[in-house]
Amino acid sequence: MMIPTQMRAAVVPEPGGPDAFQIIDIETPEPAAGEVLIKVDAAALNYADLLERSGDYPGWAPQPTSVMGLEVAGTVAAVGSGASRFDIGDPVCALLSGGGYADYCVVPELQVLPVPSGLSMVDAAALPEAYCTVWTNMIDRGRLAAGERILIHGGTSGIGSTAICLANAWGAEVYATAGTDEKCARCEDMGAVRAINYRTRDFVEEINAATDGEGVDVVLDMVAGSYFARDLEILRMEGRLICVGTQGGWDTSFSVAPMLVKRITLTGSTLRSRSPAEKREILAALEEKVWPLLSESTIKPVVDSTFHLNQVADAHRRLESGVHVGKIILTMQP
């Protein structure tokens, strides 16, 4: 495969709004030992990208790379010494620490998986970050089991839509929140038995009514802030509250009484700060347990829209607007 010395990349020279992006030519990276060079066909957007672009990425987190983008799909273009699983030309998707908004990216081979059979590159780009986040939090840390009830906040986001589909396939009874009646309908189309418009309904009252006051076993919360206290109200005995985002703010206040009385587990995690070996453990579990479901079309990634790399500013505007349902994807070819 002929690899050019220069490649296109979307960069943000100075933090700002979507118009801060510039498409420039930079040097094509080379894979180091244990790394794979991927010719990118598609890259997915994530909420963390908005924080990076605006300069609001938290100081305690691993600092972003010069090119953002946390997940891609494409073909193997070259391999570094010691990287032996994939051959040049193999279709793959990968979990990155950055660098996806470009024609090529390098990534540790430990963080690369084959594209599930039957999926397009656009669909495959929507997998790594969302499915790793949902798996490690909802299944590993949240211990969601068949027959249990789960409430998923932000049901039409990339994480939320993934969680609804996977929880439904896992045999759970799924509830969700979303910001419009139309989005609630989409959540129910994806497998939620009940979706609640948080702008017009109180989700605590609605969950209690729907479950005869019994509540849910797990809450997957990407809002935090004022939601925590209300999440604790609807959790059952031995319930698990899992934080995967802070769109409602970093700070929260709640009584510990429900947590003590109901023996609730409060947990959460980030993905980007984990080592390649830790990420590989999550990816290996996905390949074993989830990739067959994707290949069999039992579940399917929810893609909202696609934009060419040159339209990255428009893609960010859509993500910021909150109107999307599922993942927003950048493609490298028109």
C-alpha cells in the first residue's frame, strides 16, 4: 500500500467554536513497535471532542493530542515491529487516545479489532468508544443481568443508544430518558419499554409508576449534577448507580441515607486514561460477547448522520445542538 508522506487532518490551532477547525496537511505518522497504521475511512464524534475543541477538557484527565478523534474504522496500512495480528489491507476499527480526524492514524495493536462481518466502515466507526464505555460500565461495573431493570439517561446519545440496544439484547427491562417526545419514541423503537421526556415529566415519578414503586436495579447516568439524588430514590436494594458523564455539572449533593439503607453501589469510570493493556481486556470481551451479536444483526450501531472531513465544523454543530440520535460520523472520502 502506497502511503503518502503528508495527510489531511482537522486541527484546532486555538480553542473556540466549531469554526475554529482548520483542515491542513501534516506529516503522516509511522507505526512504532507494537502499533498499527490505519488508513481511516470513517471516524466518530464524541462529547469529549467538544470539550477539547472549546478548551474545556478537564485538567486532571490525560491531555488531548493535537488531532482529536477517539474511534475510527479503516484498513491496515502498515504495522510496526512486534505487531502481528493484522495484515495490510485488513478492515479494522480501533479505540484511540486521539488522532482520528485524519487520513491516517497510529494506534497500539492491542486497541484494534476486526470489523464485524456485514458492517460498513461508517457503522464500524461508531463501535469502539461507545461499546467499550457501555460494556465496562453497564456490564462489568454495573453487573447488569438478564431480567433486571435499568434506567439509561440520555437515551438517544451515542452512549445511550448503544446502552439501550445492548441492555435489551442482554435481556434487561430498559427505561430511558430523552429531551423530546420524538426522541422518546426513538428510544422505544430501539428497545426501551418506556421512555420519559425529562423536560415535561419527572423521571422519578414516572419510573415509580411504571414499576409499581419497585424502581430499577441499575441507573446509567451521563448527566450527574442534580440527577444523582433522584437516581438514588429509584434504585432498588443492592442497586448500582454508574456515572459515565457530567453534562449536568461536576458537583452534586445528595443524602447518603438511601445509599446506606438500600446498600447501593455508586461507581463510574473513564476510558481514555486506561492503559492499552486495560483497554485490550475490554475489547477482548467485546469481541467475544458482542461482535457475534453485531455480525448476526441482533444489534446494530445507531448512526445519526455522516459528514465529510471538510464539514467537521458542521458535524460539531450538530453534536452540540443535541438534535442527533446516535452517532455522528466523519468520512474521509466524499
